Amino acid sequence: MLRRVITSKVVVFFVFFALCFGVLQVSAQDKSEYYPCDMRLFIDNQPVGTNIGFLVQNNSLLVPLDTVELLGATYEWNPEMWQIVIKTESRKLTMYLANYNCANGTKLEKMPAQPTLYNGTVMIPIRFVAETLGATVAWNGRTNSVFISTTGEIPDDFYGQYGKLFLNRVIVLDPGHGGSETGAVAYNVKEKDLNLQVAKILKGMLEQAGATVYMTRYDDSYVGLYTRADIANNLNADLFLSIHHNASSNTGAKGVMTLYYPYSKNNKFNGQHFAEIIQRNLVKDLNAKDWGIIPRPNLVVTRETKMPAALAELGFMTNKSELQRMLTYEFQYQAAKSLFNSIIEALEALRR
């Protein structure tokens, strides 16, 4: 049962968190920020509704604490200690607001997101909690749906085509630059950081949809161009996508373009076809100016890779208004979602 302890300290506590989290910022400059999201949640085939909605932090879904009752658990909330306790017959989870650590019995584990208080409601990272309690969690990126099963059974139609589409497929994401190679720099923002942020979001989307995904770098480290191609070739990847942000001496330039290697011998589906899909979706999904697809015969990462490969330029950092937009998590999520849909479309083309 939920403890309802109302004291003057608690009132101050709620006022403080209402001020902090009542209006959520949508900026990706701090990856630990929360933002509202439009998601459908099902537990054992039953839709889960909430008046407050859901949140995302670090690409992890947070839901109201009382959702755990649908998983067969009970909970306690101690506002004076910021403490959350979730119990089943065999499990006891103890966590705190604004803290990544969770005590799973006597074992300390790190959660992907921090519990928080949003408009007076305690929010918890549901995937971590559900899986720790023994449930199975599935995510469908195209329909923005999460399905949690306490029996371990996911409906056959939940993934739609994804189940077979991702079967035995490998995707390599290449966040451009890194380490000493900053890429473009504008208004003290480094391209390498934006590239990695979008790649991580996209990786999460693909993996939760059932894909096998590798990245050429996972942090701010230098990786040579030929090494990036070698990684994809050694993995025998099905698709290679390099993620970049553009720059120009013309500060008014803005929009998206996609680069590809023009001399592929594969006429069925090659880098040019992949680039066409990416460019079409980016223009539509980001409402961006269309610079088209551009052949680049000397671009190492698309020339040396043996699978369909493309390089997406998601906007011009040298355009101040476009850069401000690209810094928001909202833009980065939408860009990743557009690339996600392009990969789905490309895999469907490869299957034909």
C-alpha cells in the first residue's frame, strides 16, 4: 500500500519538485533530462492508461509507480526519504528519486534511468523494474508501443513484420568523427557529440525492436576511417549508416543531404538506393530543405564497406537557428526515428 504521509516537509518537497519538473525542458545538452512522450503501454494484453502520461530519460520509459500493481507487485513511497520500495513474494527493490542505483535484495544494480516526481506522481523506469521482477518487455518503434508480459509470451502480431525482418540481420551505425577528430565546430558545439547522441538513440530504437546493432564507436574516441569500414565488413553487416552534421561558409545554408558511393556493382539494392530512402524520409520527417543525394567516390566509409552504405547529414551546424533545433532531444529523437524507419524500409527492400 502507498504511504500517504502529509507533513510540512512533504509539502515543501512537492513544491520543490513541481518547480523543477512541472515544465520539462526538451534539450539534449544534458542527457539526464526527462521529456514527455507519446507511448502506448500494454501489460498482459491490457492497455494501461494514465492521466499524467509517460516520460523518457536516457531513452528509457518511465511510468507511474502504481503500474507495478499490474505486475503483481506492491509498493511503498516514503516522500521524506525519497524512497521507493517495490515488493513481490520473491523480490524486493529499493530505489530513490534522482538516483540510478537500485537495491535488488542485497545486490546493488544500476538502472538506465532515475525515478522522478512529475506533477505529483512518482515515475519509475518500467523496463528495468518489469524485467527484474521476471516479466518480458517488448517495444515496437513504428507504433510507439510497449508490451509487458508476466508470462513471457509476446503476441505474434505485436512486432508485425519486425520479427522476420530483423532475423539474422546485422546493422552497423557509424557516429562520425570522435576523439581528436571533432568534425565541424560551431558556437562551441562539436559535431562528434551530436553524431554520437543521435546514434545512441537510434541504436536503442533498433535493439528494442529486435535488431542486432553495432557501433563503430560508443564514446568520444578516435576510430580511423578504414577501421570503421573493417568493423562492418568483419561483422558481415547488412547495412552501414554513418551519421553526421553539416557545416558551410554560408551561414544561411540549412537542410539535409545524404552521401553514397556511386560505383556499386549491386544493382538490386545498393548505397544509392539506401541514400534515396534516407533522404526522402529525412526531408519529410524533419520538414527540412532537400539537398538531395550526392555521389562521393572518395568517401572511405561508404567506398570500402561491402554492404549498402550511406552517410546522412542531418543539418547545418553553422546555421544558428538550425543548430539550436539540432541540440534538442526532440529533434535528435525525430532524426533517429526517421533513420529507424529508413532502415526498416531498406531491410524490406533487401528481403524482396
